[in-house]
Amino acid sequence: MVGIGSAIWAESLKVRKSKMFWLSILAAVFMAAMLGFMIIIAGNPELAAKLGLLGSKSSMLKYADWPAYMGLLCQIMSALGLIGYGFVISWMFGREYSDRTVKDLLALPFPRSYIVVSKLIVVAVWSTLLSFVLLITALLAGLLAGLPGGSYSVVINGAATFGMTALLALIVSPPVAFFASYGRGYLPPMGYIIITILLGQFSIALGVAQYFPWAVPGLYSMAASGDGQQPGSISYVLLVLVGIAGIILTYAWWRYADQH
């Protein structure tokens, strides 16, 4: 356990010392603040008229109370989670190739499984922190916007749905680590993320989203908001299988990396 503890500490140190960590925190705060700002504009027709295109887009939002606002936040999380978590994972694994430190990492005197496990643990903590920052900032933005219909139960239920949506998005994200490792950088995993999001939209249009794991977080958030049917058991099984497959493929690549 000393070895895995040291590996986790080293990976967490890389994150804490990097600019990417703080930029990701600022990005989460910015996105939540912008959501609150657009809600404020939507509730103020005079301000919307003065802001041109932004005001027109904001006025299309019909989320004028807390239940609807929390539903919107959860649906946004389903998309941002796939993108944000994918970006975090691609940075954690891809930077070893872009910075040319992968050979040094593979030469360390502990099992290579420690590398994969420690990175995924740090990714999980980092991603959870980003989700928490996004949620708290969004709640504060909703308070500042003066949304009606707020209550303890509404906020707690909305936060629980938000948390579950974030968890589902995180579970389906490990394949990004494999593409970052296999592609030896950032571009292949980001291409993978874009393709899965686009295919997720097509799966919804074709009515087969319940069988497409990357669409499950969005389906769950919409169902919790009353805008759709709850995904079936097969949806969650497929989602978990994709996550497990991503971890196994990533470990296999790192296990035999010096042979490629």
C-alpha cells in the first residue's frame, strides 16, 4: 500500500502544481455564473432587449423557478460531465506523452497498475471537486437571480439528481484514458469525446439512446426532471461495462507500453 499511496501522492502533486487544475476550477465557476446570468436576463425583458443576441437566447429560457432551474442544471451537467471529465482524463494520461515523461514513469520500481489506478483515483477526486464547485456556484447564482419556488426538498432532490448524473458521466469516461494512451497525446481522446457526444444526439433522434451508454447520463437527468422515461437496467449495465472496458484497455496498454 505504500507504493500505491506514493503514486497517488505524486499524481495529486502534479495536479496541484499545474495551471490546468486552477483553470478547470475557474471554468466551472464561469459556466455556472453564466447560467445564472442568463436566467437573470430571461426574467428581465428590458435587460434582454438591450443585450441583442445574448438577450434573445436568454429570453428563450423558460426556467423561471427552482425546480425547472435544477432540472436544467442537471441536463447541462450530463453534457458538461462527458466533456469536462474527458478533458481531465485526457490531460492526466496524455500529458505523459506530450511532456515526454512516459519512459521515466514506466521505469519507476512499482507495478504499472499503480500508475493507472493512481491516475484514475486522482481523476475521480478532481472531477468530483469540479462537479461540487459547479453545483455550489449554480446554487448561489440561482439565489442571486431570485428564483421563486425554492425549498429544502427541491434543492436536495435537485442536488441528488445532479450528483447521480455526474457519477454516470464519470463512470462512462475511462475509455478516454485508453485513447489518450494509445494516441500518445490529447487529440485522439478529444476526438473520441466529440464523436461520442454526436453519436449520442443521433441515438436520441433514432430512439435508441437507452442502448447507447454515453447518452444515459442525459436520459437520466431528463427523466428525473419529468422530460422523459427513466433508462432501463440494460442502460446502466452497458454504461458500467463501457467504464470497466476502458479501465482494462488502459491497464493493458500501460502494462505493455514499452513494447509499442
